[in-house]
Amino acid sequence: MIDWQDQHGRICIGADIHHRSDRYEKYQSWFVEVLGRFRGRLLTAGENPEVEEGSWEYQKVILLPFPDIASFREWADSPDYQEIAVDRKAGSDGVVLAVNGPSKG
């Protein structure tokens, strides 16, 4: 269970389908270090999620909590992340979703 109080009500969700390539592996080798510079953290990176309802075409789900959406955008737009994102884009296809967590109260 996610402690929403700890996450200030925000979480970023990324879902990737990856092609076990050298480029994606290079991206993964730098990912956590760059993420940590921007107050994000890796909650999970699970492969082959079990679909309980509906359909899901991706092989991997990545959950990245940030203190707020502004912190996510600072990370995603940073030169540090953009430098490694080139390898993610070359080695994977996917979708990235920025989602507000539930309201506190």
C-alpha cells in the first residue's frame, strides 16, 4: 500500500514496453541516480503485470513517486534526464502518465 501522506498526494506513473536492447540497458544503468537528483524514487518496475480488467498492451509498469508534479516536470525536462532519455526512446516504446494522487483529508 502506498503511503499517500509520504508522497504529498502526487505520483507519476510510467509504462514501458522495452526491447531488451543495449540502449535500454544503458538507460537503466543511469536511471535511478538521475531520478534521485530530483526527489523522485523508484517505487516499482514490474514486468508482465497481471491484467485484472480491461486490456494493457505494455510489458512493464514503472511507478515513480515525486513530491509534486512540478518536481516530476523538473526531472523530466532536465538536461540530466534528457541525456539518458535518448537511450530509453531508442530502446523502448511506451506511454508516460503524470497523475495527481488522492486529495488529503
